[in-house]
Amino acid sequence: MLGFGNLAEKRQAKAKAAEARDAFGDARALPLAMQQDVARQVMRECTETMGILATVAKAGREQDIFYTLHIADLQQRIDRAKMMSDSDSADVNLMAMQMAQCVLQASSGTNASEAYEPLAEDVLQWAERVLPDFSNYQAKLLH
């Protein structure tokens, strides 16, 4: 039974990674100023999460639980944004949340993280290219 659960989890991760890849493609097609807004939202979400994670680790609490809860919360926000989104327009907040979820999933170390890793690297490289202040975010991610 455990094998089927892992298989379903991996399929779901691949589907979410594909959605994040689509969001990434849409974000890269935006004008530079809008790309920078999306990249900043992604980096803000990731750095805030990593900051909280560092606090959790210092307190000796389990980081895996935090990742699981935070990613579930992010998924709820994505689902809500999808329901509220006008299908004719690109919702930059939705794009940013999907890409942030991808980066966080890749860094979580869970079984599903491997589906997100290549895209997470692409997202971070893109953010580095479009954000003149990327080093500020990078420093926060490393601590």
C-alpha cells in the first residue's frame, strides 16, 4: 500500500510542477517590470518561509512538519486564487505562489521534491537575472 501512496504523491507532484512550469513560462513572457514584481513575490515568500524555518530549527522543533503545513497553506492560497482568477488574464499573484511553492517543495527534501528541483533551479536563476537586488534575497535564503 505504501508504494501506491508514493506513486500517487509523485504523480501529484509532477502535475503541480507542470502547473508551476506553465506559470514560469507565463511570467517570463511578461514585460520586465512585471517579471520583477513576480520574482520579488516569489523571493519574498521563500525568504519569509526560510526565516521562519530557521526560527523553528533553533527552537528544536521538527522542520518537516513546518514545511508540510506551510506548503499545504500555500496550496490552499493557490486553489483560492485559481477560483477567483479571471481565466482570460494572467494572475501574477497566482504565478508567484506556484513558483514559490515549487522552490519550497524542492528545498523540503521530501520524496516529491525531486519533481520540482530542475524548475526550482530555473526559477532562482531567472530571479537572479531579472532582479537587481537579488543578492539581498540570496543572503536571506542562505541564513
